[in-house]
Amino acid sequence: MHVHRKTINAAVGITGIGLHSGIYTRLELKPAHAGSGITFVRADLHNMRIPALQASTTALEYATTVGRDDVAVGTVEHLLSAVVASGITDLDIHVDGPEVPIVDGSALPFIHLIDAAGVRRMNEEIGVLRIDEPIEVVDGDKSIRMVPSRKLVLRYKIDFSHPAIGRQSCQFELDHDSFSRKIAPARTFGFVREVEKLRAAGLARGGSVENCIALDDQRVINGPLRFRDEFVRHKILDLLGDLALVGRPLVGEITANRAGHALHSRFVARVLEASRNQLRQEAGEMVTPPAAFGSFA
């Protein structure tokens, strides 16, 4: 199964503060050649190029960071979710600082940016990653499971002991328009009681009521939600962005339960491992399958 590679028609940009670094940066999306993939470019550091791949992942605490040597770009998942939902396979993402702007805490500004640039189909094709057997990763009461399918379907379940969140579940089938309406507007969220601890650890320095849903111990303190279940919709957004690090289009039915960036990353690694084993099997090589397809804690 193959699809045409896609990039954008024109360069577009946006500026804003980084959620965790508190540093203002400019982000510019630029068309890329077929086969170059999705690449972050640190415009302030001699245009150091960092592929948006699982192998580039350097940190997963409260956000996904990719890096190379001592150079990194943080909080990439919201932008990457919009890139995946737009079907883009080749893109240069220039950023002149250590973090993608958080903007309003959702992927909506990025989907609007991509729509404004326009998406162009190229003549070259790219193979779609499709597994033949179920894959599951488990960590205590957290899990992600994927079964074969010819489309990408994401199901997410969360359970927070907070009156404004509680148990929520959502299902999403990948489609640009559906993403724009149902998933992209969902904002990241944080708890006021954790702010001091996070900032002491060098995180959440750019967080504010303008770029995330803020909760005290009882309620949302900064206005109405965009969706009744906005919290779990944002988790789907995060997962889709982290799945971009597979490096090519992916199909399958994926169910995530109380997961997060760290488990997303382990899941992507397992998908890539299974894909490599599958290719070796197709080539007639002997492969020991249990390690590729079992659960682990």
C-alpha cells in the first residue's frame, strides 16, 4: 500500500512563547523535496537539522522533544499532529529557539497555518506502514494496543480523579476535516497545584491561562471548555503527533488507555521493531517473533 508524498506550496510562519522554556521563537514551515521527510531545522544554530523520527527522541517529560548531539527542539507533538492530519510527508520546520511555540495550547493554529500554505501532492510515493499482527505495550494500568486495519483509527481512554475530568473516552478516524473540527481545537491542560514543582524543574515557564486549560482542585479556572471531553481529545492529538515519529504513514486501529508521551514513545519503538521483523520475514529471513509482539511491563 502506497500513497503520494506531500509537502506545502509556500513558506508560512508564526511566532509565540514556548510552553516549557518560556522563550519566544519564530516557527517557519517550508516546502521540502520528496524523500527528505519531516525535519526540524534550528535556524539559530547554523541550521542544524533534526529528523522528526523516533531515533531523534531525547526527552518525554510532559512533552516530546527531538534532538541531535546537544541541540534539541521541544514540544513538537501539537505541530506534528497537524502535519500528519494534513498528509504531509516532507517538510522543513525552521525554529529559531529550543521549543515550538505553544500558541493557544492546541493544534488549531498549526492546521490553519498549513491550510494557508496549501498542500501539494508530489509524483513520488511512500509506503504505508501496516502491521500483520497485534502489538501491545503495557505499563501497570497504562496500555496501548494496535490491531491491523487499512485505515488509522485512534481510541483513547483517560481516568483522572478530578471533578472536571473523571473518565473520558473518544474515538477518531484520521481525516483532515474531522481533525480540524474535532481534535485540533483541543488544548493542553495543567493543574495549578503542580506549577511550582514544574517551574522548579525548568518546565512550564511559558504556561498561562492563555495557552492551556488551567485547573484548581475542583474546576477549570479559565473559562468554558471547547468540548465537554476536551481533555481526552487533546490526548488523541498528542498521540497522533507522537505517531509522526514513525517516519511514514501508518494504518491500524490503536487503543490507548491512560497512556502519555513516554508510553507513546515505547509504542512507536515497538511498531518500528515489528515493521523491521515483518520486512525480514517477507524477505525470507528467520525472525524470533515473541519479543516483537508481546506485552511488557
